[in-house]
Amino acid sequence: MHNIFLFARREYLETVRKKSFIVMTILLPALMFGFTVLPSMMASKKSGEMQHLVIATSDQQFGNDVRDKFMETPAEGKTPPIRGSDNASRRFDVQIDTNVSQQEQDALTQKVNVHDIDGYLWAPADNLAQRKLSFRARTSSDFETQGALSSAVREALLRQSMRKHGASADEITAALKPVDIDTKKIENGKVSESGGLAMFFTALLLMIMLYVTILMYSMSVMRSVLEEKNSRIFEVLLSAATPKQLMAGKILGAAAVGLTQIALWTVAASPFAAQSISMYGEQFHLNLSVANMIFFAVFFILGFLLYSALAAALGSAVNSEQEAQQFQFVIMMPLIVSVIFMTPVIQQPHSTLATVLSLIPFCAPLLMYTRILVETPPAWQIALSLVLLVGTIYAMLAICSRIYRIGILMYGKRPTLPEIVKWMKYA
Amino acid sequence: MHTVELQQVRKSYDKFIAVNDLSLNIARGSIFGLLGPNGAGKTSTIRMMIGITVPDSGEVRMFGEPFRRDHLKRVGYLPETSGLYKRMKVSEQLILFGQLRGLSATDAAARGKKWCERMEIGSWMDKKTEELSKGMQQKMQFIATLLHDPEFLIMDEPFSGLDPVNATLLKDVLLELNKEGRTILFSTHRMDQVEKLCSSICLINRGEAVLQGTLKEIKGRYGRNNVQIEYEGADDFLHENGLVQSFNNYGNYVEVRMAPGADSQKLLQMVARGSRINKFELVEPSLEDIFIDTVGKTDA
């Protein structure tokens, strides 16, 4: 035990003193933030410039309806501005053109071409009757504007037909009032604070963090074993300690580094935990409860132990990172599969697919954790997945330490798979 | 009593037999040379001796008992290629190695300091290991081997990477430790380095012992039938088949092994006929000669 502690402490101190540890501790949350929150902020930001649109229709009343609706949508009605930013909704200038002749269409096309206007909606009476309008713009990939136009047109048509049937303006407005569905999950018989979308993003965020940390730390174990193998330090160490002590010390040391990093993140994130974040025009609270963070640490440790045992064996068997790469992919496969199945599991956490996947030890760290976040699965399933996981870890450590024991003293050519299998059988 | 006894130990990797039924005894307090060309099985033998690998068959005894891991607390092993944590400070690293051998941190620090001063790297103790030169790292590795005051020292190519001054420093320390009663095992292919140090040797080739015994006895077996000649002129005499069995020619200096029963005086006359002689001396064969001779024979 003493030797394991010595190796673990050495590994821990060396890693946390490295610059890369500090960089990763800051960079990873920054990247997560950058990939999720930032794009939606940027998207609404770029709209600072005025966009000029023209609605060409013979019906002035229809044109006004479309314009009014369009100007109130898409986002400004629903999204309060992001705190502390001066982010305004998109700015549009919409004009109505009642001339729907062919010449006028050509003229509008020309205007778009010379950047006089940004786009026009072509809606003459017969097109309206067929419900087939065309929108011509310099960019055809602005889904937000298209969507807003489409719903504005639909509502304007609805108003038009309701007016025809004699409804008053108030009646029409009342009928068209949007419906708000407030989604909350029920947890232990109580209504939880977090809503559906909030849950989705919280789960997404935490799972990606878990995935990245497990992967990162397992691979760092592999590199560290490889480095020690190449520096030929094992011969010295093995005259004082057993390979098992060496491997256990290394893995525990790296696990402690990972936990330190998670603890730092938790502390740093706690002020933001209750704050709302605006993303893709929606607002939600991150659900970073204490229980979620504890489960995060538990599944990190277990997932890390499982994958780092494999990584240590791999690092010991090969001679360079290049050699390690192709095997590395095999080891990472279950993690990647977990990420692929992440969305279906978040959306239907109680489905058979989700249950089965979350019980498979190699996927359990990510997928069982995801299920716990979004649904709180039956206790027996959590227990079963933990038992299976711990059992698998035990077996993998036993197998991998046998490979490790031989691998660290084998230099030169890359071993083949049958050779590695043979190593496991050596006394 | 023997410090180490190997009885018929054997280690094979797949079809390759690294060590083939090797037996050897290392007497307590002796300086023992484990000699052989590259790939002869020296490192494999040492690894089995200290439990890094387990022999396929045969027995390893240490300090008079069947090998146990806790014997290693009394053994210091300096491997052929230095293996150190590059980013650790010299002092921290020495403490770690001391602790692995059961010393307390303070004890290890004190001993490390004492040895670093003795080995003339005292001013480097706060530096990172990777900042040290190769020779300094070798000395540091040497210190790490000695920290726990082992009774049995295994030195695998200890002089590689050291300049003559440092090699002498290291040799003096080892001789001093031997005088205090410690057993030392040298493993090397550089015969000239250990010839003057070892009392007994085991010469191995292709995993088998080809020559074993005390140095005196082995040299005696070969007799004084080697001649060192410094000459200027023709070297026709080397091709006198009746007199010369083999030779190692350096141009103006040649080491000749006489044919069995040949008279060295006749050779002297032959040389004098075509060359000017600066030196002509009858000597015992060097270990290197014996080595080349023996290995050459077994390989043939």
C-alpha cells in the first residue's frame, strides 16, 4: 500500500504542477461555453445591422398583417435579452409594395442584386390562393427569417379569412394568442425546478464534460505509461515495487487529478448554477445540483478506472504514440457509441434501448449518468449498473495488469494481438 | 555463504531461449563479473535474480534463502539504461527512491544529500533531472541505487556514459563498499573495465555459461602464452602458422596468441628479421582475449 501511495502522490504532484493542467482546467469550461452559448449570442448579435425587406402583394391589408406579425416575431416576444448584454432582436425594415407586375418583380430582383434591399416576399393574389409564395433574398440559408415569414404569412391569411367571416379585431387577436407549455419533470413526487429544455442542455453539458474528462485522463495515463516505458524507468522501479503497485499508483494518482479538476469546476460553476442561460432563443436554468455533481464524480471515477486500465495496458504494450493510435480507437469505441446514443437516451430515458445501454458496463458511466440526470431510473437499475461496472473494472484491472507487467519490459517491435493474449497467460 | 545462487535457471520468450539452464554462485563479499556479448542473456539473468521476471524453471536463492520480494530491500540495482523521472527534482526523486526502499523521507533526504556531495553533484539537487548531463544522471542513478545501504549491488554497465574522471570516482566508491563487505555484481561486455576489479567471473554466451571461476584460475588455465609486441616494419611474422594461433593487430602494436607448445623465442627471432622491436613481452591473456577466444569457439 505504501508504494502505491508513493506512486500515486508522485503522479498527482507531477500532473497538477504541469501547465497543461491549469490550461485544461480553464480551457475546457471555456470551450464548452464557447460551443454552446456563444454561437447563439453571436447569431443574434450580427443582426445589429438593419435588414430591408419588401413584401410585394396587391392586398395592402394582408401586407400590413404580415409585416406586423413579422416585426413582433421571431424572438423578441419570447426571449428576454441576455443579462448584461445589449443584445437586441433583429432589426428589420419592411416595406409593402402593392405593384405585382412582372416588371416590378424584375426590378425587385435587381434591387436585391445591387444590395438596395436584402430580400422580397412575392405574394400576388393568385399565389396566395394557391398558398405558394416565393421569398427571394441574397442568402437563402437564413432559416430564422424564413420561419418567421412563413408563420407571419400563415397568421395573416388566418386573420384575413377570420375577418371575412365577420370576426372583430379583438376576437381575432384573442384567438391567435400563443399557447405557452411549461414543462417540468416530476422527481420523487415533487415538481422539479428544471424544465424540459433546461434538463436537455444540462444533461448534454454534463455528459460531454464526463466524456471529455474520462477520455482525456485515460489517454493521459496511456501517454504517461508510454513515457515511462521509453525512459526505461521501469527496470529501476521494478527492483523496488511490483508492476501492480506501479499501475495502481499511476491510475489512482491520475484519478485524483481528475477529481481535483472536477472539484475546481464545481466550485467555479456554483455561482452560475442557478442562473439562466439563453440559448437558441430559449432560456433555461442549468441544473447543477449537489446530487448531480456527486454522481458526476462517482461515474467519472468508475469510468476512468475502467478506461484507464485499458489505456495503461495499451501504453505498456506499444512503443510510441503512433503505434498506440489504432488501438486507441478500439478502446474509445464504447465511449463514442455512448455519445451517439446520447440524444435518444436523454429524450426517452426509460426506453428499453436506454435501459440496456446504460447497464452495459462500458457505456454505463455516460449513459446511466445521463438517465439519472433526466429521469432518476429505478434504484435497482442504478445499483445493477454500478455492480456490473465495478465487477468489470475488477476483471479489466486483473487482465490489464498482466499485459502491463509484461509490456513495460518489452521494447522494440509492436506486439500483435495474439502475442498480447499470450502475455495474459504468462505466470 | 553465497549472496546469490542460481540453479539451472531457464527463461525463454516464445522460441527464443534467453537463458538456458544457467547455474552460478556469487560468493558473499566478492566482486563478480557477469560477462558476455550484447544479447547474451545478462540482463535476463539479472531480471530473474531480482524477481522482475520469474524463471520458467530452476531456482533462485538469495542470502541463503529461496528468493523473496523483501530480499530486495537489501539489494541495489543499477540498470543498464538510466531510468529516471525527467521532470522531478533531483532531491525529490532521490527521496522517492529511498522511500520505495523503506526509508523515511527525512532519512532519504539526508542520505541523498551526503551522496550527492560525495559524487560531486551536490549543487544540482534542486534542479530538474532533465537539466542534468548524461553523466550526472548516471551518477544520480548510482546514488539512488545506494541510498538504502544495500548489501548486494548489481551494476549493469555502470561506467557507460562516464568520463574517465567520473568512472574512477564511481570505481573508488564501489571498491570502498566492497571493502566494507558488500557483494558487487558487474554485468558488462567491456572486459577491460572489470578485469582489474573482479575476483570471479561467469562468461555467458547465447544464454549459456561458457566459462566460470575465479579470474586467477581461469587465467592460469590459459597460461602465459600471449605476447605483446610493439614493432616498426613488416608484419610477416604474424603469418607463421606454426607459431601464431591468432592475433589482434593494431598496426604498430600486436597481441599474439602463441600456438600450443610453440616457443616464443622463435617468434622473437622472426619479428627481428623484418622489423624493429620496441617491446616484446610475454603476458597472461587479457579477459578480452579469453572472451573472444571462448565465444569464437562456441560460435563456430
